[in-house]
Amino acid sequence: MKKVSDIIAIFLKKNEIKHVFGIIGSANSHIFDSIKNLGYTEIINVHHEQVAVMAMGAYYRASGNLSASLITAGGGAANSITGIVSNWADSIPGIIITGNEPLRYIKEHKNKRMFGTQGFNIVKMTSDITKYSKCLTDSNKIQYELEKCLSITVESRPGPVLLDIPLDVQASKVNLRKWNFEKKSSEYNFSSNIASKLINEINKADRPLIIGGNGIKLSNSEDLFRTFVNQTNLPTTLSWSGIDILDHDNPNFFGRFGIYGQRAANFIVQSSDLLIVIGSRLALPQTGYNFDEFVRKGRIIIIDIDDPQFPKKNIYKHFKIDCNEILQDLNSNTNKLKVVNKNWIDYCKKTFNKYPWIEKNHKSIKGYINSYEFMDKLSEFLNKDDIIVTDMGTALLSGHQALKLKSSQRMFTSQGLGEMGYGLAGSIGAAVSSPNKNVLCLNCDGGIMMNLQELHTIVSNNLNIKIIIFSNDGYLMIKHTQKLFFKGRFTSVNNKTGIGLPNFEKLLPGFGYKYFRLNNLKRMNKVMKIFLGEPNHAVLEVFMDPVQDFIPKVRGVINDDNSIIAPPIEDMSPLLKMETMENDFLIETSEISKKIKR
């Protein structure tokens, strides 16, 4: 006979889950005790439950290995919701195990607002943001439910699962049977005919373009994708979630597209007459605010195991299949592809060279460092296998627009939910999963405050993380919003309008960090070498113009009548002259663009 909590510990060991993240509470104390006693899985104790779940997801993003999070009842379960949504939005697998009030209260109070002392129906609350959510009321089914969670979290489109276990169920004893970890067969019927259809479509196109997305990474198809691109020489762009699939200097790579994309990449995407999207749902930040304007003169083919966010009426074909399977078959048939139109290749190269990632608008000014120029130079200091994790705001935008990456590096953040506070949590998960790699956390003065307590988690676990804080006196993205919509009337975005930020130079040494500062780009080489070479925990604060713009960007334009025009993604701010648009764009200029005053 084994305690249910002991069986959980054995399950983790059997599946070689070496690390889990959590915070102990009375409602999950049996599980903590069993894992500790078995001695195989290490518990990484964090200071906020949302961080436990975010770190669990980052662990998988960085290493491809599963992890779990251990959450207590009441406020602990409620705190975990943000992390669960984050992983759900980005299709990241992981097993969340929550403790709850004793089973008798759950049964007696099932129709009441709360269970027992502080419990509530976490299963009902998370049913829409997990692939599977279940309360274990029969202790004899513990193995069955754990096996089911393991299978569901990784099959098809991955995502988080949740198993809620009442306190007394954790302590009950049951017989341990032989485990059954057989994987389910794929629910998708793959046909090699699909590859032939794709090749025929590419051969008919004059301007074919490939978009690589996160589905390539989730299906462990990075090598297959690189082989396909290199063998075919098809022009390729990447989504932000697939940002690290290709080397930045791959001759077939033409940037990252989207609302905050690169101008050249957006021109090339919009000029294509056949867009083949592999492993992306084409969310609004990629396509722009007006779906009908996206690749308006071309056909869109999507290869993804789930329904895309992009409207079906705008999609020429959707193949609901695993990226790995189709890429294997495509690579076996690349000899059937015609040579790509030389004029199209020349256009992509010409556009990419004319509109570089770093423009004259990205120059630093006296006393401040422009984050884009900093990111461009930061690329030179990165090791070939570094892991870069960003928070939101400056770290997200300028990092994903300007950093030059190698395919052996990893870079990620929370793309779907975009919650401030992800940077430290994600870095912890990455560092625990990859102890022999350097982890660089790109953060902001506003975002780091959301989970500031985790600075101590990094120190107490001696994690190899270096932190960069971009200081711009508060919530810079919101400043831009208020500038656009409220004529620059700032509210709750900086010290003068209600948001105070600490003196990091005084605060961070108290956590055990060596502090560095940078407000002059001429000192960057010297400071970065010392900062990155610091053997102990270190933070670099980079001082920015408090109102620095994030450009280029697809930005709504307000008319005289206060109506807002949503430009197509090729028409980015700062707006180009109409003559330049017409000369540099392969297809006819959008009627929407013609209405915009320049």
C-alpha cells in the first residue's frame, strides 16, 4: 500500500521529471513531503504561485523536458491562474497539481460559494484554460489520472493540465499497480499527397514565401525546417514565437513580421502571392488589425494541428496536420520543386538591405541609450547557446525586433498572454532546466516589480541568470497609448502621475546582486564584459529616454473626425512617403494607405 502523495512522487521519478516548482501550504503538504522523502525530484521553491506555473512552462520551452507545479488551496490556487493562462495561450505542456480542502467539504459544499475554510472549485475555474482539469475524488484512480494527464498535456496541440487532489485523498493509501504510459496514436491522418499539393502550389507561384512559427518548435521540427529552407532556398520569415529557428545570417531569412515587425519583412510578406504558414495560428499581432488587408493579393496556406485564429474565409487551404510529419515528407520531395523566381529573390534581398533592422531613428541621445541600438550591439556579446528570456514592454519589443540570433540560441517570452512579470519567472524555469547554459533576463523597471520577490529565488538556488533592467521611468507602452488617444495626458505611468519605482542601485544589493549601470553607449563594451563576466549574481540597469518610441510599428492613424484608420502591416510608422510606398512595394498600394495623411 502506498500513500497517494507517494504515488505522485513515484510518477515523477518514473517519467524522469527532475524538477518541479511550487510553494508549500497545508493543502499540498503531503505531496511536498513525499517528493522530498523519495529524493529524486527537486522542488524549486518560489515566492508566488503564478511564478511556479510560468517557470514550469519555461522549463519546457528551454529544454523540451516536462515539469510540474505544486499549488496549495485558496489564494495559492487563485494565484496560479495567470501562469496557467500563459501556458495555455502559448500551447506549453505541464502538469499542475493543486491541493484542496478535505473531500467531505468538497462534497458537502459543492453547491456553495466556497469549500471548507478557503477552498473553491479550481477545476471549474480552469476548465477553459487547460486541456484537462479534474478533481480526484477516488484515491484508487490516482495512477489512471496521472497517466491521463501525462498523455493529454503533450498530445496534439500541447497545453497545461490540472489535477486537483483533496488533502485527505493525498494521505489515503491505495495499491500500486504497474504503470501504463503508452502514447496515443496521432489523431491526424497524414497523407503524403499533402506534400505533393504544397509543392504544386509553390511551383505555380511567382512569389512564394514561408513563415515559420512556434508549432515547428513544439513538434521538435527545427532541424527539419532548416533543412527544408536550405534545400529549397525559399524566402522565409519567422513569427516572434519562432524567432530562434533560423540563424539571423541565413541567406534565405528575411526577418520577423507583424505589427511590431521589421519593415522589410512586412513588405516581403505583403508582396507574396503564396504564403505558406508552418506552425502558426496567425494572431492579430502578426497580421495587423484588418485581416482583409493581410496578404490581400496572395493565397494563404496554413499547416497547423489546430484551427488558426486567422479568419477561415481568408485562408486558401488549411492542412490540420503535425509540422513534423509534413516537413519530413516535403524534405523527401524537394527535388520536385522548381527554382525560385530570381526576380522575387532579388526583390527580397533588395528590400532587406534597404530597410535594415537598425535605422537612424534608433540612435541614442545624450544621457540615454536607445534600446534598439543597445539590442543590436548586445547580439555581439551572446554565446552560441545562450538562453534569452524577456519580460514585456521594451524588453519584448526592441528585443524581438533588433536582436540577431543564432539557431543554437533560445529566446522566448509569454507571447499569447503578454503578462508583465514573466521575465524573472521564465528565467528561473530556463536556468533550472539548463544549468550549464547562460540565461539572460531582459526586463523593465515596471515589469520586474510584478515579481520582484523572485530575485531571491535566483540567489537562493544559485541560478546562472544575468538580469538587464531597461529603466524608462514607468510604463512606456502605456505612455505611447496615452499620447495617441489622450493628447499626452499621462495617468498612472510614472512617478509624477502615481507610479513610483524604487532606486534599484540601493535595492538590488540587498537581494545579493552586484549592480551595474549604463547610460552611455560608448561605455557598453567595457561594462558588458565586466557585467557578463561577473561570477556572482549581477544586474545591469540601462537608462532610456522616458518617452522613447517603439518603431517601426503599425500604428492607428487618427483622422480629423477622430476616426481611426488601421493601416495594413506594410504601412508602418514612421510613415513613408506615398511615392516611396509605390516604388518599393510590389503590389498595388492599399486603398486604406491612400487615405492616410503623411
